[in-house]
Amino acid sequence: MLTAGQITIILALLLTAALATLVPNDQVIDSSQFPAWLVQALGPVVPGALVYPQSEAELAAIISCAYRQGWRVLPCGNGSK
């Protein structure tokens, strides 16, 4: 039987693989690669992946995929205020 941690890792990998079909691999970061400071800053809910679309077409593809898959999306700028 899989543990909750193992299931989380598998889901993050599946999410990352799906997103990598929409944008280049270097534009997708799965949660296992997040730096410790980011995990701490995000609090108790850590996203499965971060995606950095480089065009409106990539953004539209990501949003469409997220809608079809039932994923939650949190748009964010570059982290500045």
C-alpha cells in the first residue's frame, strides 16, 4: 500500500509530465525541486508544480489543460510586490 507521501510524489510527477507536454521542461518545476525557503513561504499547501509560460499561447494551453483536469491554478507574477 502506498503512503500519502508516495501518492503525493506520484501525483506531482504526473502533473509535471502533463505540463511538460505544453511547455518546455525548463519551464516546469515540480514540488520536489522547490527550495526549502519556498516551501516554508507557501505554508501548509504546496502546489504540485510551478509553470513559467513564455507566451499567451502557452498560458492558454496551461489554463485549458488545468480546466479539463480539474486542477486549481493560482496566477502569480514574478514575486515582486
